[in-house]
Amino acid sequence: METTRTHCKNDLVMGTPSQNKDGSGKCNKIIGFTFALLAAFSWALGGLVFKYVKDAGADELQFARSIMQFVVTLPLLTYRKEKIFQDDLKTNIFIILRSVTSVLGNWFYFSSIKFIPLGDAVSVLSSYITLVGLFACICLKESCSLIKAFLSILTFVGLVLVARPSFLFGNLTSESPSNMMAGILLALCAALCFTLAIIIVRYLGSRIHYSISMLHYSWLGIVYSLASATSKGTLQIPCMDDLLLISLGAVIGIFGQLFAIVAVQKEKAGQVAVVLSSEIVFALLLQLIFLGYFPTLTSFIGSLLILGSSVIITLKKARSNAGKEENTCKDKNDS
């Protein structure tokens, strides 16, 4: 997966419409669908590459990803002449909070793939799409329907099936139960962090350009990863093999982000978000082909439940937004 959840993906979950007014054209739909698939595949492939890293930990992965994003974002920010810090103190605080939650989310995800299979980590992480609706009801006082509650329960059941706690299922796999639980908890913490990041983005709305949040994420990620590695005494340059893999994974993540941006410009965000959910499928296939790991039946069913919940809630959001746009157009025509 894109090993950092960017502002672009946050916009997709929010149901932000495509910026391209001609996106309804058949050619744009095909382009948008294709690039969305490429983004999902890139994010899954990036996770697979990081899975091959042997000695480097989450700090090194976070540092590499942050450096790459900083290099890409700084010219964009300079070109647009955006202010790094806004005039409003409250807005700056929420921008920093959004960046902090994203940095922590990525660090938790990088840590989780060291303990559990890639497909399980991606499946648990993808539950944040459903969790956003639940948190929005609590934090932003958005309406909470029975469908949201049902999908939240369905996601929880999926998480339990993927986690396979030993006190419910016994030891069904060769993985250590403690490692399995640690990896699931780390992936769940990542999902919660990304959920909070999206809630903050919803609160901020369109007041800031996404490049500002990306730049703050970059420098905070660099500072955090260096501080964390230094405090643990693990600050060192990875071996050449790991360094190449880390760099490759970071570059793939950047390309995944760019593919997603193109996709949402060519096609409606709701449809793009549904296609991006295929990341779970790609992750399961890649770990089967390259790592020789076939998911257990419970893990597979749990992944399908999480995937289904994510797709349904995204389609529901897209349909709701389409209805609002249609009503707005009718009101304008009537006036």
C-alpha cells in the first residue's frame, strides 16, 4: 500500500468530488479507474518491498518515506507560494495534529508488518474507512445511521477473524500468538491514527492546500524517526540491501500517491475510493506469490468483511454527495 496515508486518500474517504468537470467522459473514467488500480497495487507492492527489509526497523522506514515526500512536496509548495504556517493559531495546531497522527499511523503500520503477514496488516489498516464514520458521529456530531452502526459491527467481526485471538480460535497458524497479537494491535493503532487524521481533515475542510499538510508530515516524520532511533540506540545506516529496498519502497509509495491524485482528478472520488479498496486483494495476492503465504480461512473471511464494509460505506457516502449536488442544481434551476 502507499505506506503513508496521504491527504489525497483522506479526501477520498471524505467523498470529495473530482476536480475535473469532464470526469463523466468515458475516456476519463477508464483513465481514473486504471490509475486507481495502479495506486492500490503500488501501495500493496510498497508494503511487500518493506516486508523484505531484514534489519531496518520502523524508524528507518519512516525516515526514508518522510525524506522522499519532503523532496517531492517542497518544490510544489514553493511553486504555489503557499504559507507553511497559517495566520490562525488554531488552524496551525490542527495541521500539526493531523501530521502527528499520520506520522504515528505510518510508524505503527511499518511496525505491524514486521510481526504479521502483509495481507492481515493491510486488512486491519483498511478498517479505518469504516471507523471514520463512527468517529465522525462522536467528534463532529454527524448523523449516525443504523447502516453505519451495522458496518462498524461487521468491521469488528472482521478484525476478530483476522486477529484470531488464541482464547477464541486456539493456535491455528505457525505464527507466535504474542507476535500475532502485537502486529494486530499495531495495525489497529495505525487505523485509529489515520481515522483521527481524517477527522481533523474534515474539520479543516478546504482552508489549506494538501501540500501544506504533506510538508508538515515530512519534517515531523524526519524528526520523530531520528529521535525515536536515537532514544533506542538503533540509529545507524542500514546495510546496502536494506537501503536499496527502503528507497525503492519509498519511491513506490510516492508513485502510488501520484496515481491516486490523477485518478481522483479523472473520476469521481467515491468510485476511486472503491477501487482503492482492492489494495487488500493485491496484498493477499502478492504475499501468496512472493512470500508463499496463503491466508487462513478465518483471515480471508475477515478481510472480505472489512473490504465489504469499506466499499459499502464509501458507496453510501458517494451516493449521499451525489444527491446533495443534484438538489443544489435543482435549486439553482428553480431560482
